Amino acid sequence: MESPEQAYTSLIEGCLKEDPRAQERVYELFYGKMMAVCLRYTKNTDQAKDILQDGFIKVFKGIDKFNQDGSFEGWIRRIMVNTAIDHFRRSKNSYLLLGEERSIEDFVDADAEDIRAEEDTDDQLDLKPADIINAMQKLTPAYRTVFNLYVFEELTHKEIAEMLGINVGTSKSNLAKAKHNLRKMLTTGHQLH
């Protein structure tokens, strides 16, 4: 039985030759998974579709750079994540990240008690994936991006800081605030639906 990577070989070769059928098949195979990735980085479906389109254009233009020893899906996913980050770097409402001189210690305030109290509770919530995506889309671009990079892409705070041009403390504080805001929205049902 051939592995998924072996099955992709002929599609990749077709894409290298700019065969529209091969490109269409790659798009069909990865549309759902990559749309889910893009939705996590955006505030709505329209933005996600824009990023997805831009990402697939980059995939097809840069397919010659794909190292066939690695995962094709992983390579496409990295392009989508980088496209989402580039999208927000270019937007007028850029990251709104905290200043470089701020650190995680600057955020020990009344919310810190709330965050600790929330972490101590072990409420079992009956959440649908759509509720979680909806809540994530309500986070600020800065919080949403750091949360996604840390939780889903499994990057370290150092890697996130380098990628976004911020300091490690800023990355940590954005993650803490993102988790706090998500927990608050999901436990109270605030702004869902």
C-alpha cells in the first residue's frame, strides 16, 4: 500500500508542469484542511477565503521548492500560516501588539486572579467546534495569531517572537490574554452565535 506522500508524487509532478487538472486536484484534496487553518487566523470566512486563495497561489508558484522528503500537507500548511501572518502584517489594523518594552510581569493585575480561578475550575463544557472557531475569531489579531502559533503550530515563544518581530514577553502575555479571553467567552457563552 502506498503512503499519502507517494500518492502525491504524480500530482506534484503535474503541478510542476503547471497542469490545471493536477492543481485542481491538489486544491480539492487540501481545501477543507487549509480552510480550517485560515479560519483560525481570521475574523471571518471572507478573510479566510482570501488567505486561502493567496496561499494556494504561493503553493503552485513555489512547488519547485517543495522538498519531497518532507510532508506535502505540512509544507502547504506552513505556506497557509505564513500567508495568514503576511496578510495581517500588510493590513491597516496591523497587529496592535504590545510595545517591545512591555513584559509578562506588566500584566499582573486583577485579571490574574480571574485567570488562576478559571484554571482551577474543571468545568466540562458542551462545545461544538464552530463555537470554538467563532470565539477565536473574536480575539484581536495579535492574540489570535500568537494563540494559533503556540497551540496549533507548536512553536516556542522564542520562535513566535522572531517570526512576528516582538519580544518573548510580548508573546507570552498575548498568549495568556488570548487564553483568558477565550475561556471567558466559552464559559459564559459571551458573544457566541
